[in-house]
Amino acid sequence: MRIDLNSDSGESFGNWKMGDDAKMMTIVTSANVACGFHAGDPHVMRATVTAAAANNVTVGAHPAYRDLPNFGRVFMDLPPAELTDAVIYQIGALQAMSKACGTKVSYVKPHGALYNVIVHHEAHAAAVVKAVAEVDPDLPILCLPGTVIERVTREAGLNPVAEAFADRAYTPEGTLVSRQVPGAVLHDPVIIQQRVVQMATEGTVTAVDGSTVQLNAQSICVHGDTPGAVAIAQGVREALESAGVELVSFA
Amino acid sequence: MRIDLNSDSGESFGNWKMGDDAKMMTIVTSANVACGFHAGDPHVMRATVTAAAANNVTVGAHPAYRDLPNFGRVFMDLPPAELTDAVIYQIGALQAMSKACGTKVSYVKPHGALYNVIVHHEAHAAAVVKAVAEVDPDLPILCLPGTVIERVTREAGLNPVAEAFADRAYTPEGTLVSRQVPGAVLHDPVIIQQRVVQMATEGTVTAVDGSTVQLNAQSICVHGDTPGAVAIAQGVREALESAGVELVSFA
Amino acid sequence: MRIDLNSDSGESFGNWKMGDDAKMMTIVTSANVACGFHAGDPHVMRATVTAAAANNVTVGAHPAYRDLPNFGRVFMDLPPAELTDAVIYQIGALQAMSKACGTKVSYVKPHGALYNVIVHHEAHAAAVVKAVAEVDPDLPILCLPGTVIERVTREAGLNPVAEAFADRAYTPEGTLVSRQVPGAVLHDPVIIQQRVVQMATEGTVTAVDGSTVQLNAQSICVHGDTPGAVAIAQGVREALESAGVELVSFA
Amino acid sequence: MRIDLNSDSGESFGNWKMGDDAKMMTIVTSANVACGFHAGDPHVMRATVTAAAANNVTVGAHPAYRDLPNFGRVFMDLPPAELTDAVIYQIGALQAMSKACGTKVSYVKPHGALYNVIVHHEAHAAAVVKAVAEVDPDLPILCLPGTVIERVTREAGLNPVAEAFADRAYTPEGTLVSRQVPGAVLHDPVIIQQRVVQMATEGTVTAVDGSTVQLNAQSICVHGDTPGAVAIAQGVREALESAGVELVSFA
């Protein structure tokens, strides 16, 4: 039994700090590193990648729509060809910084609105896949299972990697309950730990109606943007280790 | 006898067009491609690199201070460590785009204020050299001969490549006459052609006081940002070919 | 008989030039001045407003989604409260620049994707109207007649001003034929002139099915972003004057 | 005896938070509000100005070089005419937002590198003064006494207001000790309180050599960007009130 833990990282920008990357790098096995379009600047990227390398954490590119003021959380109706190029640009910038820091980019996970949009948006999903195929078709794409992006990635001959969310409620269909719905985000550390162990050891999650849903996630996403989130992530790691699950990067 | 012709390219941004890259790619042997910090966006970068590849033009990264509103033409008193990371970021972005377009980045030429500042500014020169050393120490740095950047590049064990300017007046010391001085920029196509042939065949230029200055440039910079500039560049190419000079990339 | 001619202006940015504002200011009676979010920077804004003032052209604010790389032409799914604040910011910036140049902002016309979105998007239309109401409820909003933005403006007690497009085909319902449809944009100067005179003297336009549609536009939008466009705009002005229509700002 | 307390505010940006504006607005009498060029976005500006108005805090514009990645803390060698226009733009944006929130801009205090540069840089000082003169010559400019900006402001017929820094060491000449020098920034709340009371009641400060320097500051700058800074600012306010000093805006 083995699982990957991933977390968004490098989301500071200039003088503004976000998250506790130093601590999270001791918890996770994969770091989704912001590439400057929603967060992160070149100097922040170096600090993040350096910390990842020092902790043997796998580096992933975390490309986004170009929108610092909204942190990449707003849909932008871009022409797909421009989106492809924006993703290539971001991956490349992180590749060079990773090389400078003695490591490399090993996967891609889209960020924010882009992550959510390619769950259903064929053209933007295909644009992301095209970018990865052109930069390095061996890079896996971390995504929500059962979605358009997972299918499009597979159809292109690339490698989708399914992830689950430690602190999100699931529908019986295996999709995330909308954040607009009460209870969509879980906060009880004990319940979160139990769910994550189930995800890792049984490949399933209990949906909001009590049914058991097959996920087969290879990675579990945890958050680190608040002190509470870091503590939950630490608890998740310890619970998995206690259950005999090996924490290791999927890449 | 052989020489390289280089030109700034990819300097459009979004809806704004600048220069005639399509034409210039048929003239030059090396293209200094803007990387998004002073000009160029990912989509423009693709078009530029694609055109370069189609014409067998060597692609160089053209990093700059991060300053779109001033086109990278204003000195920014950045901490050197941040400048290093900014240059790494820009080179990497262009490397990935070049890979996507079937070519690669073969040299680095700083842009605008950064180009001029590292002629004398030790810390910023060292910051640029450190960036190149960390990304790929085999990449030559195109620079003004006899300057701080040339020395720092050499001292770091990297490869400086000397360039001359087709349309600029030179001092007896081999530096450029300031643009503030009348006559600093030459406009007569015939005179420019004669000077360029002399640069390529004799390795010298005639300074403003009539003395002959040794340059030993391996590349000559021509401009393409106006219709007149494109015509001059075309004339330069033809004059060199008529003089039996082979036009070939230094990289 | 009187009509206003308006045109987008001030759409240069830094080193990048767009349009021929100097010429267009001798043709139009109202200038929609970019405010820095899709185009225009403070220095460009000064040049534009100065030229407008020198030609007795009325200055209007031309706010947009914050997206220089896409020239404000891409829908951004912003929270409405953020859109309101973005519009206030842009109007205010232009108000101060207009004061510095001895003139003032006399109306608001949303730009690009924002213009098109508020034709049907209630929340973004209301966000724009709220911004104008908070800055200065006496400022008219220039918009497409028969749309959500026109209705929302009126319901808020503000003043919508209907505009027509000199070079666009109309449906029998009085909406613009989509640019995706062949023939959506007219190019024949003589036909454009005839249509504009009809708009100004009869308040109608001939739709693509030959029917006559009532528009009652108080302003007609002409373009100035190409040499051809400037010539067409000049022809429109002359045709209106020949028809005895007085060209005067609606504001 | 009366004095003003001012503090930088509204320095969050998008998803990134900085400072505790809500608390600081209960302490200071004047808020230097970021205008979007070094920090602050339109939505943050609304929140800041609304909080200021709710606490009867005077609103000042806090313009900066356009440089979000470096928080306006890096010198940019701009053409003065462009700097003037950038300052006008920022003041205007805040004026409109202030009007929307039922208050107004009552003074201007340059930020960061711009603040420090105009202490000695004639052209940039004059550029700032020109901007204020063109937008509203009645707006005072908050600045370090005995500097180029103070002189240029006065010579232009505008109103410079001298400020002192609660937590900075002073030279015998009345200038700030460079941050590079150990002891340049004071951290002991009791000492800071004593110095501030002396500034307000005697118009002097004790320099690093023990001499007494005349400052005659009308405003004292306190910081609010860390929890410790907020506590110090609160202590400063209480010490001034205990000493019988009335806290009131200079504007």
C-alpha cells in the first residue's frame, strides 16, 4: 500500500507571503509549484523548489490562467491555442528553475479555475494536454478521475494520475460536492484522517449519501495555506503511516 | 570569412504588433526572442520561434527587467538574486516553447536597460552570468566587447560572444556613442553597409575621430522594428554576401 | 438632425502603438479612452485626453476587464463586486488625467468582452451600473439598445445612450450579426455612408433580411485602428455633413 | 498640542493579505492608501477606504512606482513625465473610490522607493509635485523635512507636511539612519513611546549622537504590517493621549 500526498506550494508573490511551504515540504511527497501566472514569482519559485529538493519532494508544475489579481480562480474564456502556449511557458519557466536548483519537473497539475474548468471543458482540457505533449509527453497530469481532462489525457497517449481530496465531500457519482453546498469542505481532523486512510487502503470514499465510491486515487491533495490546514496535513500523514501506508511520490 | 547577423524579435504583445519578424527571419541568422518580461507573450513566442525554425535561424533568449509598460528600457535597481531568478525564468519559458516548436535556445542576449547596465554594473552582470551558468553553462552570452559583462562571463568560465552594431557610431575606445549625441545612430544605408563589411572582413570599425578600432565581433546586430530598418538589414545582408562573407550563426 | 460619432481611442500601451488618434480626433465628437486595464497607460492617457481636448472632442471612460494580454477581449467570470470596483478605479484614473489636461470625463462606454457580456449578463451589467452610480450618476452609459445593460441602467435611474455601429450588419431584431457570420462586418465605404446617414436621419437601419429596424441611436461608433478604418470614418463624417446632419456630442 | 498619526494601509492584493487595516484604522488619524501600483487592487481599496471612513480616518493617496513584484521598493529610472502621469492615475483612481465610499482624498504620500528617491532626486521630486499640482494643488504632500521633495513642493506653491518616524534612528542632521546600519530601526515600545511624545510635545528628536534635532513634524508615521507593529502603534497612541497630545489629522 502506497500513496502520494500533494499540496499547492510556492503561492507567495513578492512581498506577500502565503502558506507555510517550509513545514509542508516535510509532510507531502509532491509539491504543485506556482509558476507566476496566478502566484509565485521567479524568486519565490527558487525558494520553493530548493525546499522541495532538500526534502526529496517531487516538483510538479502548477500552471494557471494569467490572472494575479484573482489568483487564477476566475474562468477566462481564452482561445485554446493561447492557453496551450501559456501552459508551455509556465512549465518551461519551472523546468529551468528546477534545473538551477538541482531537481526537475516531474508532473503537471493545473490550478484553480483551470483545474475546475477542464473537468468538463473539452477545448481547454485539450489545450492543456497539447501543452504537456509538446513540452514532455512523459509528464503525468494530475487530475480529478472520471473527468474530461482525464479522458482527453488518456486519448492523447499521455498519463493521467487520479487524485482525491482529503477534505472534500463526494457525491455518489464520485464528483466533488460544490463548495456552495454546506458540508462540502470537511474540517474535523479525525474524520479527514479516517477518510484518507480509506482512500489509500481501499481505494474508496464514502459519499454524502453513505454509499461507497471507487476512486483509485494515486495521490491525495492536502492544503497548507492556513496554520489549521498544516496541522490537518500533518495528521493525515501520521494516520497514513500508522495504517502502514507508504508515502511516496507517484512520479 | 563568416559573421552572424542578430536581431531583436518577438516584440509584439497580445493585440499590439511590433516589427516584421516574418521578413527579418529571412535576413538574420540569429533571433533574440523576447521572453515576456519586456515584450512577447507565450503566443507571440510560439509564432516567433516557429518562424525562426522554419528559416533555420538560431534562437536566443532575450531576457529583460520585468517592465512591460517601459519595454524593459528603464533601469530597475533589483537585488541581484532576484535578477538571476528572473533571467532563469525567462530562459526556461523560451526553452520549453522552443522544444514545442522543434528547436532550442542556443544563446542569451540581455535586452534594453539590462543590456546597457551590465556593460558597467558588476552585480547585475554577475547576476545574469549566474543565471546562465545555472540553466546551461554552454549557452554563450552575446554582449558588447570590452565590458564588465564580457569579463564576468569569461571569469565564470562561460562563453561571451562579441557583437557590433551596424548602425551605431563608435568612440575611439570602442564603446558606443551615446544616443544623446547627434550622429550616434547612422541612417545612410550605403555607409552602414560599408561599415558592416569592414566589421566582418577586417574586424574593425572606424570611430568618430577617424581612428580604426579593433572589434573582432562574431555577430552584428541589425534592427527590424520599422520598414526602413528592415530595408537596411536586407541591404546589410546583401553587402556581406557580395563581399564574400558567409552568414552563419555563431552558436 | 444631429448625431454623435464615437471611437475607441488611447489604445496604445508603452512602446506599442495602435490606431491614429491624432487623425481620429479630427473626425469624431466623442472619444472612448482606454483606462489602463485592456490598453492605455497613464502617459498614453495624457496624450489621448490632450488631443481630445484640443479638438473639442468629448472624453468618455472606456473601462474593461483587467487583461492586457488579451486586450480585454476575453470574458472573465469576475465576482460582480470586484467588477464594480475595477470600473470605479478606471473611471477615476481617467477623471484625474482629464482634470490635469483641462477637460473632464463625460460618459462611460464599456470595452470589448465587457461591452458584449453586459448585453445579456445581468450581474455584470448591474456591476457596471453600480460603479457609474457611485462615481457620478450623471454620467451616461453608451450601450447597445434593447439590451440588459440598457434596461439595468434605466432601472437604476441612470441615463443609457443608444449607439449604432457604422460597419456592422443587423438582424431583424436589431441586434448585431455575429462576427462569425460572413458579411457581419461591412467594408464598402459607400454602403457604410448610406447606412450611417439613414441611422442619423431616419433613426433606422436595414437588416440582413431587408426589413427596416428602428434604432434611434444617439451615437454612431466608427473605428480607427487601421488606415482603412480612418478613411471610412472620414467618409462617414463627410456623408453626414453633406446630408445636413450636425455632428455633436450627445453628452 | 496636536499631532497626526499616519500609517501605510490597503497593502493587500487579491488573495494576499498584508497588515491589519481594521485594527490600525482605530489607531491612526491618516491612512496612506495603496493605489494599485505597488499594492492594493480596486477591491482592496474599497475595503480600506470604507474602513477609514467608518473610523473618521483621513484618506491619503500612496502612489508608487509601478512594480507589484517588488512592492514599489526598487528604484525605477523613469522619464519624469511618465512618473507624473503614473501619480495622477493613482490619485484619480483613489479619488473615485473614495467618492464611492463617501469620503475623499485629502493628501498624497509617495511610497517606498519613490518616497526615498525624492528625498534627493530633483527630477522625480518635481514630477510628483507636478502631478499633485495638476490633480489638486490643495492636496498637501507628506514628506521628510529638510529634503528635496519638501523644497520643491514649497517652491511650486504647494503644501509640504513634515513627518517623523516613530521607530527610526535619526542622524544629527535630521535624516534617517540607513536601514543598513545596526540600530536604524527601534523595537523597544517604551523608547518608541518616549520619542514620539518628545516629537509631538517638543518638536524634536534625540539623534544617534545624543544631540537634539529640531523636526517640527506635523505627522508621525507608524507601521501596521506585523502584529508587533500594531501593538507598538497602539502604545504610541496611548502614550500621546496620556501626554495630553490631541490626535488629529493634519489635513
